[in-house]
Amino acid sequence: MTATATAAPAGRTGPLRHTVTRLAAANLTLLVWFWVCSVPVVVVASVLVDRLLGVDDASVVLYARHAAIWFPFSQAIALVALYLRLHVAAGMTRRTFARATVLVGVGTGAAYGVVLTVLAVVERGIHTALGRGWRVTDGFLADESSPLGLLLAELVVCCVVGNVSALLVGAAYQRWGGLRGTLALPLTVGPVFLVFALLGASGGWGPLPAAAPGPPWPALGWSALVVALTAAAYTAVVRRTQLRPPHP
């Protein structure tokens, strides 16, 4: 009896692990479907760019970074809107929800960045096999001469900040409602464009100028700090959110 009674709690999954596991599984499914749908589009776009524009050395796959940022961005907003209330109603805390969603958001963003890097390597290999050049025309921090680690770090940071910023957007709408949540968008979406500027996006993004040329690693460090501050802001907003009863 004693052995059975003490063994049962040990087999239970804690609320943080339970939430992370469920959310990660859902995000993994969406990630797989996203790339299953995106890869054929990239292949067709590459052929069209070659045949219609006569450009055979541009990296088309790296333009998919924008879809890899904004698709999970929209999913993260919906996650907060739909799951926070259910999470609290199930007896779990806002703190657990915030920690779990940040962990899953960072992990999901990293996964999108890794897949995109692998596809870029495959694309470069195909270009090399065909005797063509391969150049990055999207204008971020890394270019065709950069080490692979720099490209990976850039893509991961871009995708991660998109996810974490989206969580903040969703939390702002939950706490302050539609009007004030919309008015707060420059602050809640701002981290994405700030990171774009820090990574030296060509011509800048939105009202932000492009970062001045220089060593790449400080820009990545500052970008990681932006991600951390955004995650902290999101956690603070979620823990102070009073959930209103749903409208009939």
C-alpha cells in the first residue's frame, strides 16, 4: 500500500511539463504542415525567377523567412487568446502558462530557424552542383560569404522574436481589450522590427533605420536582449491579467 501510494504521485506530470508538451506537439504539427506547403512554393518560385527574370543565383528560400516569422506569429496570438482562459479554468496558474508559452515560443522559433537554415544549405548545394552561384539578396546580417553559424543564429533570432512578440500582443489584448490592445501594437510588435534593424535589414524596417555595418555578434547579442525583455514584459502582463467572463 505504501509503495503504491508513494509511486503514484511520482508518475504524474507537473503542470509546466504538461502544458509545454501539449503546446509543443500542436506547434510541431503546424511546423510540419507549414514546410510541407512552403517547400513546393519555393521550388516553383525558384524556377519562375530563373526562367522569367533570368536570375539563377539568388537564394529564393531565404525569402521564406518572412513567412516563417509571421505564420507562427499569428498562431501565438491565437494561442494566448484561446488557451489562457482554459489553462486557468483547469486550476493551473498564470505563471505556469507564461513560462510554458515562452519555452514553447522560443523552441518553436528555433525550430523554424533551423529548418530554414537546412533548406538554405540544400539550396546552395543544388546551385553549386548546377555550376551556379548562390547569393543572399534579402539584406539581413548574414550574406553568402558568412559562416553557416551566423546565418543560423540570425534566422533563429528572427523567428524567436516573432513568437515572443506575438505572445505579448495576445496578452495585451487579453488584459486591455480590443481598443487599447490595438493602440499598444507599436510597442508589442515593435521588438520584431527592432531586431530587424539591429540585424542590419537592408533599408531598415518601418520607422527604424538599418543598423550600421560592423561586427555581427554584438547585433545578435542586443537582439537576444530584446527577446529576453519582451519575454519578461509578456510574463508580467499575463500574471496581472484578470480574465473577464465570456460574453453570452
